[in-house]
Amino acid sequence: MLAIKHLSIGIVFITILYFTIVTAIYDMEYAIIHFIIYLPFIIVYLLLPDIDHPFSLIRRIITMVFIFIIFGLLIIFYFYRNDIYLILSIIFSLFLIVTYFMSHRGIVHSVVGALIFSSFTLISYNYITQTFFINYVLFVICFVSFLTHLLLDDDISIL
């Protein structure tokens, strides 16, 4: 299925699901503001399962962004000599290398892949905000968006 179909069908489904659940708990203003914040995550996670396809839109975008991030981290490491920047650049580089060797519709097209990629939102949210608050809503939205892609592909597996 093309990326535009994943996005259009997925965004409609996630939007209906999100507002049905969140407006039952919170008011509409809260739901709308947070949906705007979550929308980029929804878009990325609706396309993320195709990161293992060599010609997919998400793979080309992530590759370009990661290359800029890697070079930026290496430049910062060169000037500040803080090892965390070197370690992060190695992690981003390894991710690019691993995605190059992944087979299409392999582990990424599974529930385990959805859990692994969605767990990054929990880890990065806590690191960025410097809090111990876990944003389960963001995790669930990313997980459901990922699974929506798999369901639309009609190719879902546990492993």
C-alpha cells in the first residue's frame, strides 16, 4: 500500500479512536491541544513499519535526517569532547546500518517491532523532559499507529 493511503486511512482511524477515548476522560480543549502535539508522532508511526523497504518515503526521510544528526553530533563532539555525542552518533549510525540489512516485512512488520519502536517514545520522553512521568498516551498512540499500518498491509505477525 502506498504511503498516502496509510496516512489517510490511518489518520482518520487514529483520530476517531483518540477523540472517542480522550474526550471521555478530559475536556475537548485538552484533547485538541494534545492531538496537535501527537499528530507528528502519528504520521511517523503510520509510516515507520516501511523503514525496512529500500525505496519507502520514511526510510529516505529518516536516512537524510539521521545523516545530518550524525554529522552535527560529530561536530559537537569535535569542539566539546563530550563522549555522549560520539556515543549518540555511533547509535544513529548503527541504526542506519541495521535498517540497510533488514528484509522487507521482517521483524519490523510484527507486534514485537511495534513494541520496540514505540518504547523509544517512553525512553526519549523521560530523557527530554527530565522527569519520571511516563507519557502512556503517547506510547499507546505510537503503538496503535504502528499496528494500524500492519493491519492495513494485512501482514501482521507476533515475531
